[in-house]
Amino acid sequence: MGGVFLGLDAGPAVRIVVPQPKDAQSLPIGGERSPAAHPTMSSMNRRHFLKAAAVTGTGLTILRSGTLFGQNTPNKKLNVALIGVWGRGLAHYEGLAKENVVALCDVNELRFPEALAKFPGAKTYIDWRKCLDHKGLDAIVCCTPDHHHAHIAIWAMNRGLHVYMEKPIALSVEEARLVRAEYLKKKDKIATQAGTQRHANPNFARVRELIKDGAVGDLQGVFVWGNRKLPRPGYLAPEGTPPSTLHYDQWIGPSPYHPYNPGYFSGSAGANCLQWNMFWDFGTGQVGDMGAHTMDLAWNAIDAGVPTSIEAKGDAFNPDVTPVELTAHFNHPANDWRPAIRVSWYQGGALPTSPKPWIDLNKIGHGVMFKGAKGVLVADFNTRTLIPAADSSDLTYYKPRKPAEVTPPIGNFQDEFFRACKGNLKTSCNFDYNGLMTEQMALGLAAYRSGKKLDYDGKTGTVTNAPEANAFLKRKYTDRAGWPING
């Protein structure tokens, strides 16, 4: 039985059937008739059409979306809300212009004129909780401060919305697990993408191919690092009062209250996160900042889940500020193509041992090193260098892929998300893939805070050998009403 999707402006979806043409089976998939043989709706008597369809009892669906063939057609523009219109939000303007931006949300009213100049038909909101209930919304792009991310992701998925969430998608182990679990319940209905846009660089695919295809032999260990240092003594001291156009209580949101200081808002567009993301109640420091990008280069190549044990060390613990220098080790079990491995993260001056005296890893600001039985692969976001281990590592064991076997490019990372919303819902950095990586990185901070090597049960999300460390798998929230994580 054949069927057509007919868009109406309102009302529930109604399924009506229409008879197929007698020669329908002779048409190829996606085949077309000539215009004369395929009249448009405007050339038909609508009432007669609906009456005939209802009588025959065959298959037409009338959707509330008002678009022929419904929401998941590539040519349909999505109704999107941009939450956080400045900073990283500016980077999304070009891609969002291809869609229908119906809502803009920001805690700073002074940011709206620029956004409205780009999206003049959008309704503005101060409170993202109200924005998520905007009528007819299909998807959100979220560029808020990190301490809102898990809340917004879960609230949006609860409403059946597609979600593009800037990294990190969560601050704690508990949040990462909640976000991932909510996505897995709805993965057949929504698309998600974590904002690790460097993942679209072709080098990510080339690195994965080299490791999977044995260019370094059996994989033995993975080392990831970043050299950014942003020391802070503690939360900023109270200073002045927020201007009337800045809704500071909304900026604080689900976190415990800290007094206003203009320093939290003194950074440039795209880098203002460096004014607050090192504080425990607002972020996870470099673990969730550049660590999210750099670990992604390794994560993409190793097909890992959650680690079974974690240990970490770094700066002396500061109850206000995440560590600048940190080293964390994560033990991962074997999978179907590689043995058990240890993945290590270094930041703030800590570095792995260089594979050769003439290689200065410190000159690679954010990099990854894969150590194998036959050699080492060193990479940053855009380049890679393969170093055979010895004369016996003659690369005869490695067979490069043929052109037809090379992983195809992702293309524009944001476009990948919008295509997924309208199509097969598949993205390269969904909340399953990225959620596991975020959980691992958060476990590194938990081990650092505990001062112990932790044995971790990934099924229950608990530390088994040091129960007191389970407190570090969670983050503190405000005691103000109205900010539940599962709203």
C-alpha cells in the first residue's frame, strides 16, 4: 500500500490512505513521473482528494509540521533555538542561518541586538527553562557556560528535541551517565552532537586508520596531553553589582551561589570560558576544555568504554579551583581488535616521556602519542608522524588502505548534526560516544580528589574499593528551587 505525507498547520497526525497507481511497482525507488502525470496538490481538489483517500483506507499521514513528508526531509528547515548567543554561539551563526532560528536565549540582554540582526524573526528569552518550551521547536544549539550543559541536555531530550551541546556535555561522572542514559533511551528519535568540532578534521580519521590497521603493531598505550596553564587562587571576590541587563542569577543557574564579579565576564568572544571554567562549580578546567578535544583524537581510535581503574596526581587540592597540573591514568580492558591498554592524560606542564630524544613533545601544545609493539604514532589535530621502533619495524606488516577503503570525510561538523536531525539521526560525536569519554575524564578528577587508585564498576557507576570516593562522582548544586537536573 502506498502513502503520502500531507502537512497541515495544526492538529494531531492523521493517517489516511490513497491507492497506488497501477504501474507503481514499475517505478524505481525515487523514480519520478512527468509533471503532467504527477499533478501537484494545488491542481487537485483538496476536498475530493481527502475524501477519496479516506474511503480507500490506504496510507497518508497528515502531520502537524505543515511540511510535505514531515520533519525528516533534507530540505525542511528545522525550528532551532540558540541558547547562549555570544561567545561560542557566534561560531554557529553561519550554519544556523540555513535553518529557521525561532528562539534566542541569553542571560545578557545586550547580546540580543547582534543576534536579532542575524535572526530577526526569533523570540528572545532570558531563561533557558522557558525557551525549551517554545512552541514548535525541533532542535537546540547550546553554548551556555559549562555548568548548565547537563541540565539543558536532559531537559531538551525530555522534550524530544535534537541537541547540539558545546563541550563538555557534563561536569561530573554522575552527570555524564545521566546525559548518556537519557540519549540512549531516545536515540531512535533524536540526534545529538557534542561540540568537539575538531573531530571533523581529516586527521582524526587518518589516525584511526593507522592504529586500527596496525601501523604501530599491537597497541600498548595511549598518551594525551595539553599544555595550557591558567592558575587561579580561588573564586573571584565580590565586586560591584550586576548591570540591569545581566541576569546574574540565571547565569549561576543550577550551581551554588557565588557573588558577582565582572571578571567572570571579561573575556573575549569564544574565550570568555577561560574566566570561569577552572572553578569547580562552573567547570572542570582543562579536563573539560581542551582535554575534550585532545582526548577525542585518541578516543576515536581506540574503541574504548569506561575504564576499570583510575589513578591521578597533580597540584595540591584547592576546594575552589581545579588543578592546573594533572596526570591521570585510565586502565581499559581488551576489545575485539586490541589488548588491554592504559590511556593517560597530562596537563599544565606534565608530559609523557618522549619516544626519541630529538622529539620535543612540549612543542606540540595539544597532542596524542600511540605506543605500539612496532612503533609510535605522534599526532596533533592536523598532522601525524609515524616512527618505527627498530630496524625490524620495516612496515611490511602494515598495508595502507586503498582509496576506496579510506574513511569518507565528515564535512562541516555542524551540518552533520542538522543532516542527522532530518535523516538517520547519526552523528560522529553523539552523547553515547562522547558521554563515555566525558565519564572517563571526570573519573580522572575524582581519582585526583580522592588521592587513591580507584577501582570502578562501569555498570553501576560506583567506586568499589574506596566507597568514600563516590562522593567525588557528583557535583554540588544550588539549594534554590527550580533547578532539577531532570526537568
